[in-house]
Amino acid sequence: MKIRVDRSKCISAADCIAVAPGTFELDEEGIAIIKDPHGDTDAIIEEAARSCPTLAIIIEDDNGNQIYPEPTSKPSNPGAASAKGIQTTQATKPV
Ligand code: SF4
């Protein structure tokens, strides 16, 4: 399972951190980042994604298929995500 945070959607509500404190934290800009992709169970991480009021947390399976939010349609242009300003956080702890 892969987790991403769309920084352009995050409003610093911190619901994700309340649900999955082992996985998410806020960075110095108050935007959610992934501090440990295995910090909570997959079920808890999915619950955290569902708790996000702006759908800023994106979950993909190991094959890169988006699980949440449920995709309504696939973008025809694979580069469309970056054109929309979607940024991802590193799924590793800073050293
Ligand atoms: S719940 Fe959503 S909006 Fe709130 S901090 Fe987490 S990612 Fe950002």
C-alpha cells in the first residue's frame, strides 16, 4: 500500500494525525507528511484517509492503483496530476 498527501488540498485539520499518529505528522508549514508509512495498520491508515475533510490523502495499492478516494475516472494524461499541483511527501523518516 502506498500513501500520498496532496499538499495543495491539506488544510492542516490534523484529523489524520488524530486517527493515525504513527503515520502522519504536520511539517513546519502545517501540512501533513508521512513520517512512517508503516506506523499504523493499513486499516487505521485507510480510516485516517477517510477522516480527511479535503480528501488530501491518497492511497494506492502495490500496483499503483488508487484505492482511496475511489477514482471516478482515470486521467487520460498521466502528467495531469503534476500539472494540477499535486505534490507527494517522501514516505521515509527524515534522518
Ligand atoms: S486530515 Fe487532511 S487536511 Fe487534515 S492534516 Fe491530514 S491531510 Fe491535511
